[in-house]
Amino acid sequence: MRDLEGPLLLVGCGKMGGAMLAGWLERGLEQSETHVVEPNKAALGALADEGLHHHADFSSLPARLSPRTVILAVKPQMMASALPGCRRFVGPGTLFLSIAAGKTIAYFERELGRGPLVRAMPNTPAAIARGITVAVANPLVSADQRAQADQLLKAVGEVAWVEDEALIDPVTAVSGGGPAYVFLLMEYLAEAGAASGLPLDLARRLARVTVSGAGELARQSPESVEQLRQNVTSPGGTTLEALKVLMAEDGLKPLLTKAIAAATRRSRELAN
């Protein structure tokens, strides 16, 4: 991967950090150029045997290490304790890429120091390389560094960029939390099926496969989701009767709008 040349330092290797690391290695990142700071080596799983450099803490990092990229993948509540070990790497030649929710560019510039920084919001389907990440860069990020961040994030799915950091809050509400909303839909769809007489195991299977299949169809189809919905809806049919309930004035749309507004508001509160 030409855009990933040079040493890379991953700080934190939980579910998201581990998913990203697996994607980078699969796409050709040199193990010998990869350093991971993670207190719990077991968190690396099979990746621990890939030939990369594992460090329980920052003290064992090579004194002359000069990473091209530092990825901050620790939990937001652990960020303050992780940043001091990263300060020596701040400079125009090192890109910092954060995937921590709620931690703003201003926070990092205050607590870490001012240097090239990209703030990114991935979501959990990154674990199977089917996520989507939205990113925003500070003014010190060069074109090459932005392309580098883009390549890193594409290892786990699609990438979109915004220029206004404030948009990360609704992004967090829509795509960050979105998988949970879909899983809840699966739960309720199964429960509704069971309430109509289906065996619960069958109802759960129908809900899981139907929702995942519909998602894959939406991903692959050139048609809009509105058109796909209409394709399933026959005049006078059973689907139309259900949609009359879901699309009523007090149906799904106002409820989901309220939910996204609440999540966006909370994201802003956490950032402040």
C-alpha cells in the first residue's frame, strides 16, 4: 500500500482498532513497520502472531521511532492517559488520526499539541470491512496526509469527508448509532412476528435475514431506497397496509427524527 509507507503507531487495539489493523495488514501493510501500544496483548488475538511490534505501554517504544501516522483508537474516557505518551510525535511529518467519539479537534490541539490531525467517526460494521467512516481534517493536514488517512479508513469500508466538524455530531447519531437502531428493528420485527403466531426462533431468523438481505439489496441496487420500497409495495396488498401504519403522521418518521435529534444533542454535550 503505497500510501501507508513508513512506520505506523496504533494506540489501542480494541474491537474497532483491531478491525482496522486487520484490514491494513490484509491490504499489505508491512508488519515490521507497525507498532501497537495495547496493555492487553490478548486483545490482539491472532494479530499478535503477524510479526508486528507489540508494546504494553509507551515506555518500550523505540527512542528513534518517527511514525508517519499515529492512530488514536483508545476509548474516549482513556484518552487523557494515552495522550502524554504521544506528544513526542507531534510535528508536521506525523499525521494523527483519531477514531474516538466525542473528542474534538480543539481537544486534541489543547491536550496533545498542534499538528496534522484527522478526526473520524467509524461504525461497528467496520469489523467486517463493511462500515462507513466520516472524517474531518484540521488545516495542518496536507493533501498527501489526507489521502493517507483516506486509505487507512477505506480498509474497513466506505469513507466520506466533511469540512465542518460540527457535522460529526449528526454523523454520530445516524451512522455511529445506526447499527443499534437496525438491530432494534430486527428485535421488534421478530417479536411482532411471534405475536402474530410465528415460532420465536423462526421469527428471529426471518427478521435477521430479511433486514440483512434488504440492506445488501440497497447497497448493490442503482435504484433509490424509495424506489426499492415501492417495488415491494403492491396496490391493495399486505405491505401497503403495514406501511400505512409506519408512514402515518405519528409513525416511524417523526419517531426516528426525534431519536436522531436526541443522539445529536448528546454527542454535542459529550464533546463539550
